[in-house]
Amino acid sequence: TCTMDRTTPRCVPVKLTCQDLTCPPGSTCRMEKSTPRCVPKVASTCQDLTCPPGSTCQMDRTTPRCVPVKLTCQDLTCPPGSTCQMDRTTPRCVPVKLTCQDLTCP
């Protein structure tokens, strides 16, 4: 920018600030010495953290973390002729064992 040095106009470097810098999503501006820099945002709450599919955010003391979603039979839709049963911690569709009550004889 131009500034007057007594009676002489001079070009001097502009001191940039974080207001002059647009950072990409997931980062924020921080001044390092006299230079603005984009640095990754540190997630402080679950609102700041986007978890991948199949996981959800939970606070671990003061740190948000992505943890796998624990599925149950309520989360699973089984096809006709099968029913949901828990296999340890995983819901699975298993064939329904038919009895004579399920069969109409001619």
C-alpha cells in the first residue's frame, strides 16, 4: 500500500491479518509471528466433529471421538422367512425354523 514518508509517497508491505485470509472448511486462521496461517481446527465438541458412516460421536472426557454404532435387531430389517438374532454384538438375519403350525396340509 502507499503511505507518505514526510513528503514522498512510498510503497510499503501490507501487514496481513486473519481477516485477509479465507481458510478451507475444517481449518481456522491463526497468526504465526506476523503471518496469518490456516491450521486444522481442533474439535472440542461433537458439533465440531463429522464421523464416518457407521459411527457416532461421543465425548471422551473433554475430547470428541468417533466410535462405532452398536447395532441391535431394531436397526436391521430381515427378509421374509428370516428373523433377527444377536450374534454376540452383531445383529444377523437367520432363517425361521418352520413347524407344522406354519404349514397347511391338503
